Amino acid sequence: MKAAERYRWQGIGRKVLLIGMILVLGAIFLFGDRGLIKWYRLRQDSRAMEERIDSLGSEIANMSERIRAIEEGDTLELERIARHWGMVRPGEEVYIVREEGDTLQTIP
């Protein structure tokens, strides 16, 4: 093999090695344990958790307001809770409306 041919193949080998190294480093950068794809997924999870925290914060504020109303003796809130649990006032009559095909048992 002539020296010029050998030098040409050495140059090609270096280029192939450099391209291979770049591809491996790129794959590590994208798919590695601390890679770009993992970072993107963690960022999405973080945003979803922040939205959930905001939602729970507003739910806590709502429940705190309802507790305050109950503690202060708000009759509308107390009646709403009683109706939710199926309670009735003395003298009220309860009517159960059933649709055709409804499998509910009759209440004695």
C-alpha cells in the first residue's frame, strides 16, 4: 500500500471514529438517565403536579369556608348537608320517583 493511500484510510478512520463518538454522545444526551427526553417528561410531570396543587388549594379553601359556615350555624349549609344524607324535617313526606325498568326495592 502506498503511503498516500494509507494516509487516506487513516483520515477516513478518524472521521468514522469522530462521527461514531458524536452519535454515541448524542444518544446519551437524548436518551440517558439525565437526558433531554427524561428532563422533558419530568417537566411535564412537574406542571401536572403544580396544577393538582392549585386544584387542591382551591378545594381546601372551599372546604374551609363550608366548615366556617357550619361552625357559625349557617342554617342553609346545615340543611344542604342534611339533605345530602337523606334527612327530612318532621312532617315532610318523601316521594321516590322510579323510572320504568328501575330495580330499586320499595321502602317500607
